[in-house]
Amino acid sequence: MRRGVIHEILFDAAWNHGQAELVSEEVRMAYAQAWERTVKAARAMRRIGIGRGDVIGILDVNSHQAFELQYAASLLGAIAHPLNFRLPAEHLVHTVRQGRDVILFANGAMAPLAEVLRPLVRHVVWLGETQSGQDDPASGHADFLYEDLLSNEEAGSTPEASVTDTDPYSLLHTTGTTGRPKAMRYRHRDIVQAPLQIAHHLALHETGAKLGTSDVVMPLIPFFHIHAWGVPIFAPYLGLKLVLPGKATPLEQVRLVHSEGVTWSNMVPTQLLMLLDAMRSHGETSVTLKVLTGGSQLPMGLASRAYEAGIRYSLIYGGSDQLGAAISVSSHTAGSRENLEALSSRLNPIPMVRVSVRGDDGRELPADSQSTGELWVESPWLPHGYLEDEMTTERTYVDGWFRTGDLAVMHPDGTFSVVDRVKDAIKSGGEWIIPSVLEAILSEIPEVRMAAVIGRPDERWGERPIAIIAADERVDKAKVETHLAKAVADGRLARFWLPDAIHWLRELPLTSAGKIDKVALRSAFLGAQGTGA
Amino acid sequence: MRRGVIHEILFDAAWNHGQAELVSEEVRMAYAQAWERTVKAARAMRRIGIGRGDVIGILDVNSHQAFELQYAASLLGAIAHPLNFRLPAEHLVHTVRQGRDVILFANGAMAPLAEVLRPLVRHVVWLGETQSGQDDPASGHADFLYEDLLSNEEAGSTPEASVTDTDPYSLLHTTGTTGRPKAMRYRHRDIVQAPLQIAHHLALHETGAKLGTSDVVMPLIPFFHIHAWGVPIFAPYLGLKLVLPGKATPLEQVRLVHSEGVTWSNMVPTQLLMLLDAMRSHGETSVTLKVLTGGSQLPMGLASRAYEAGIRYSLIYGGSDQLGAAISVSSHTAGSRENLEALSSRLNPIPMVRVSVRGDDGRELPADSQSTGELWVESPWLPHGYLEDEMTTERTYVDGWFRTGDLAVMHPDGTFSVVDRVKDAIKSGGEWIIPSVLEAILSEIPEVRMAAVIGRPDERWGERPIAIIAADERVDKAKVETHLAKAVADGRLARFWLPDAIHWLRELPLTSAGKIDKVALRSAFLGAQGTGA
């Protein structure tokens, strides 16, 4: 009897696509073998007392072991909890404490972080090939070695808890830019359906990140960000060769594309930039790759550069609190500026998802590409709320819909464009100023690597925009002002949108998810009075 | 809150693809309008006392009204029961009686059949534009006119029963070749998932019947055959223009392909033959069309002829008792004989489906393209058994698997080939003779339109094959024997497979599903002693 639970995906892959490969640093195995190891991992966990409902913390890069553990959790009816090792230690401790993780699987190279978490869990199991620099497991520093646990298991019956598709499967923490990470719980059916529908959407449409059954995929999005946007689920589902990059540097990622025949990857714009920079610094000019990107605005300069290097891409819209919602479908084969812009901004709802742009009164706004309101999303895989945060849940999940907190416009053809975060938008004299538009125009200046616009409290107007630009060298302020003035003359900017001040930094602060940390910028440029925005 | 029920598909289409067209004879409307009419149909039915769990009989060709009614049933939590008007009246009565249908929606042109069914139902509602030849509804012959019911409804709230995806949605009768039709019940999730996975499979693979978001689809498979293999579900899901052929003749179907820009259709091989014959008799040599075909063997002669006319196709494997299970994925761009043969025989399981070829002892046979056994299928949308037939259910649905009763071989690459029905296979001297192989070779003779091979009881060998060929004129027996002798010499046939007798008919008897009626052939050529086989 099929139950629509996570581990059926890998079992089916072993059955239907047993010879398709999983590559993870030095390790190379077939899905049939990955399934065998997963069964052993589940049996070993059960042997040390892990069972139904227990939360399993996984502190690792994208490795085959982290992949196996996510499926082994399903077999036991346990909860997979991929941990964000980029969080400040204090926040990481919060996530493990809030998750009530009972066991921690940790990459040996992350031993210092793991030691911080040790008091919170019953067992620590070390992943990775080497434990150099670690004390002897027998001394108490490590309870188990993962590979030892597996070696001790003989082939045998599969420990299959009678989980159903509405049972909880995983726990993930958001990486919000304000306050501590919030926890979301997902059911089996959520993490089965959302990744599969992403894959189906990418197969059905002519689009940059199109997927077919002959693709080779390499997720650069870490597992702890919404299960790497679903790749570890849909790769075995489609029988695709899966390349897990481990701790590969951007240059090594490019090498993997060539050596393993990778055709498809996912990454945030920052990673895309790093990849292109790594290529440039080694004299490589092109790489043939389909890329699904998202998580933050894709600056037009970066989009053009990627396009010229041979990268075809689509933009995904979603997040931990709604999973995947929409993907741009323009084919941008022509590569004209208009095509790239459409691709970067016009999003097409994934099948089964409904989107709605609503005014402050909750009423739907016309689909006229003009009326700006908050984007609401409804889908079969919406989580039901934040763990232990009823207030935010009630405010955010309304009548079965998720209020995204993003400002958007609907187009007449059913696509939509996100213009900015509601809380990042600036209200000046009663009118909206959309920082992302200003940021995109600032990014067109060749020297400007990144730009951020934030609202500064203003006695007369309520708020006024100020800009912070990142560049290797200080940029001539007159040059910036000329560029903005031209944008006003061309009708691309309203005059009252012009920033009151322009600041320069070598680097903009980023969150662990690679987004510009506007909280940090507000704190730095506006002082305490700005941080509550 | 999304519940994964049938009517959400059409609601989403109205929401996301509101302008996509539905064409049905003279009627042309957008999905948004079809949704409005569906809501009205549900409200009207509720008004006359139809509600949750009631079975709704639909006796119609593929029309927009039959389409609407299938969605309206979902809105009410009622059960859609598309009726097979090609069945003998006695069998049709059985299906309505067994279904306990409470209301009958009937095409005016099918009035004689509807009158036979009238005593079994509470209400009769007439579909279609005209009621010519019918008595006045007021006289008692007709309770309602469908369009009147809709006109009387004003726009208003949607009557949405709180159905969930595990509630029953539809009832269909198989068209078995032995005995009376058997009834299957499907849940909402079955009829949501199976059609969507068919569409996803066709989008993910390079294959003849590939689907994309710009296709225009015309189902020639009637709704009463497994919901037209899912087209009325996946067309709105993908926002595809849907052309419903009504009672169009094969020639009119070709005209619709041209006039409506149809790019994709489904049909059994017999319909494909009729379509090509209609083209030939009107001097048309080519039509560009992607076709999903199945339901019976596709003779190589027909496959070649279709290919030369510009038709690209894939073969689907499934049935009422298992829904869709597999689709061939060869792209056959080359059109060589080998490619066409692979396409006609090598089936690739639809994602989420597992197949297994097993010996008489239930043990799995090796995937060596040689070992022949019974095909077992497991999928998330398997029905749970036959209505009111526990014995057949127990024999057929075993440990969550469906025993197909088909003989098949597994290939090393995970595809499989169906060689024949278990019950049609002939055992001669302890060895299998596969009628379909013989039939395919006989069909290569230019004059032979169709061929059937059945087993004749034989004292010495147990069974021996005899062949019945259909041709316009009597075919020279020596010519047939020469062709078969060459096939033996070429190693395509074992000598002991040569039929003991060859009979000629102008037409072979067909079942209502368009398959060769071997029960009728056995009865005609073997007499009473052969019919129990």
C-alpha cells in the first residue's frame, strides 16, 4: 500500500532507477545503494532508542550522509531537523532547544558547534570520512561514528513505522532578518508534494531552469533551507544523477559542473555572483548550466553577466513559511534586456497554488500590473503556522491563506511581480517608495556591486529613502546622482523617490541566507530609533 | 484550505487560466465561465434534493455539459457515474442499478436508452441543445432540461460540501470481455493524482505524446472510459484549450484538429485506424498530431501508417482497475522500424508507480527481457477492489498490489513489455505461445486489416493456436503461410507457434471498448467447449 510518505521516494528510485548515481565528494553510489544505507541508518537509530516522533538534528553540508538521514528519519516516523550551521551559535542553540532534538548528527569539521549543542541531546554521531582533530569517541567527546553504526548493521528487514502522509516529517527554522529563527513543521505530504510540483512546473514550461529526465542536478542551496528547495526529493523521484557539493568552493563547484556533467543547479543570487567571480578569476568565460535562483532580488547586472556566461535561469518565489509558490517561465532565449527583466520579475504560480494581491482591507486588487498590495498565497502544502508562536501564526495564516508580507502587483495573464517586502517599503508623504526598484537602478552603475535602500524617519514626510551602495572603491557621488537623474528623466523613477543620502561601504552585511541584512543597516545608519521598523 | 478534491482543479483553472477556452460543438466558453456553470449545476441539483453520496448517472458523448457535471458532482460531495452508452441495454441497466444512481443526465439523442433507465432513477435531466423527437417535458417523459435548470440559478454562493480527498468521487464500470461490467469506485485523490501524473510523465519525457503548456487537447476516449484517461482533469490543471468532440465523425475530428489547432489527442488503435481511413477517403495525406494510444495492441502496420501521416504517439498502459500505470517514452524521431517497435512495446512506469513481473509462485522474475510472468502493479491511486464482488477483489488485489492478468517481461532498464493477457496466452506442449506476437506478424501482410489468434483445445498438445484474419477480400492462404514461414526462417517465430488453421472474416467482432472480442471468436470458432477458456 502506497502512503505518500517521504521514504517511498527513495525506495521507488532504488526500484525504478536503481543505477542512477549519487555523487558526494569522494563517494559515488547508486540509488539502490543509498537506499540500503538509509535502511541501515534507520535500523541503527532504532537500536539506540530513536523512534517515532523523535527529532533528529543534522549539522552538515549537503552530503550523502545528510541525504540518507533525511530519508532514514521518514522510515522511523521520526522528524528530520536540518540545522543551519551559519547561524550565530546562540541562535543555533535556540533551534535545537526549541526542536527538542534528541540526537545530533554532526560533520566532524563542525565539532566546535556540535560541542555547544551536546548538552541538549542524548547522542552525538559524527559524520564525514575523517575525525582529525577530534578526541577519541570513547573519551566521551563522541558517542558514535556514523559509518561504524552502518557497518554494524546487517542487511535485513526495513524498519517501517506505519506513518501516514499527514504525520509530521520535518522541522526547519526560518532565517528571518528580525529576532530569533522561527520554527515550522511540515507533514510528509507537504515535502512530497511541493518539491514534485516544482519539478513538474519546470518540466511543463519552456523556461531557463527547465527540467527533464536526462538532467544532472547539483543543489547549492543547503538542505537546511527548505530541504534545498526540494532537490533531494525530486532528483530520486525523477531518477536524476545527483551531485552533492559538500564543502566545495565556488571554483570547485564549476569544476564539478564540468567533471560530473551537471546541467542544473540552484543557488541564491549571491552564490551565482561568487560562482561567476570564481570563473573570472581563473580565466573561464563560460559554463553551460540551468539555474533556479531566488531568495532575494536578482540584480539586472548579475542577470546579464550570468546570461552572457551561458547560464539560463528561472526565478523561484517561496520561503520556509509557504514552501514553493511560483517560478518565472519566460524562456529568455533571445537574451534581450526586456526578456531578462521579464524573467527576473514575472512569476507564474506553480500548479495547485493560488495567489492573490490584496489591499489593506483584505479585498483583492485588480490584475492591472499597477495596483500594489500584499501578496497572499494558498497551496496544498502550506504549513499550518509557527511552532510556539500563536500570535504570529494568527496574524500570518488567515482563512487558509498565507500572508507573505511581500508587496506585489498581479498582471492580466495570471503572473505576478513582487516589488518589495511590505516592511521594507517606504511611505513618503503617503505614497509608497519601493526600495527594490531604486536598488536595481543603483546596481546598473558598473562599479556598484550591491545596493540597499532603507527608510529614514522624517518629520515632514514620515519616511525618506537613503541609499547604501557596496563597491570596491568609493564611487563618485556625482556619478550616482547623474545616473539617478537620468532614470527620472527616462520615467523610470519618480522624482520624490530620489534618496536623501547616499552612503558607501566595501561590503553590505548579509544574513546567513545570503540576503542583505537591512536590520543591521538600519541599526548602523539610523541608530536605535530605526530598528523597530 | 486546499483539500485536494476534484472541483479545486476547475476552480484553479478559472482563477489562474480563466481565459483558456473550452470548445464543445457550437459552444465556446472560457474556464471561468465553465466554473460558473458548474456552480449553477451543483446549486440546481441541490435544489432538487441531490446531495452528498448520491450517484449521478451521465449518459452523453464528450460534451461541455458532461464535463461540467463531473465537476458539479464533486462540489456536492456526490458521485459522478459516466455511463457507457455503447453497452448492450441489459448491461447498461445493470450498471445503473448497481450504482444506485438517483438522477440521470441524458443526451436527447439517447432518449431510447434513457427511457429504459428511467424506472431506476428519481429524475431525468435532458442535455443537449435540442430535444427534437422528444415529448414535452411536462408530459412526464422529461423531468428537467439542463439548460433550464442552469438559467433558473442566479450567481451566488458556491455549495461546497466539506469533502476530503479520501471521500469517494466517481464510479465507473469496466468493459470486460467476460460477463457483466464490474464496478470500481475512486476517491477524489485517485482521480486528481493519476491524471496529473500522466500529464507530468508526458511533460518530463521526450516522447511522441509529449505535453506542454501550449498544447490544445481533444479527448477521443469517452469520459466513461476512466474519465477519458484523465484529459478533463489535466487540461484545466494545465490551462490547456480543451476541444470536446461531441459526436464528431472521424472526418469531423480531423477537421477539428485543423480548425481548432488541436495538437494532442487520445484514442484506441481502432479510432486511430478510422481517423486515417477517413483522411485517405478524402484525399488528405497528413495531419500533425500527438496521440496517446492504448487499450489494445497497436499493430505495426497501423503504427507505420500513422507515423507516415505525421502522427507522433506514445502508448499508455492501464485500465479501470488500476488507472494509468505506464507510458512508452521513446521519442521515435527517426521513425525507423526499430524505433516504432520499441515505442509500441517498451513501457516506462509513470512516476509513483511500481511494477513487478512475477512467476506463478508470486516471486519476482529477473529483469532480463526474457522471463515471462504476470505483471503486478502498485500505485497511490489503485482502487481498493470491485464493488460487490469480494471474490474477484481478493484474487486481484493482493498485499496492496494489483494483479493485472497480463503477461509481461521486465527489461534491465526498468521498462517492461506486455506480451499478452494471461488468459489469452496459449499453452502448447507445456510452452507458452503468445497470440499478440503472431497477430502482429499476420498484420504485416498488406491485405490483413486485423488478426486474432486463439487457442483450440488439442488432445496431444493441450492447446494449439488458430488464426482469424480480417480483410476486405479473401486472402490467399498460401500467401499467409509463406509470410509466416519467412518469419520462422528469420527467427521471429518458433516453428511450433505456426497456427493449425487460418480463417478469414470481413470484420472481427469488437467489444464496446474497441478491442477484439476473443470471447465471441472462441464461441464462433470453437463452439461451447471453448468459451470457458
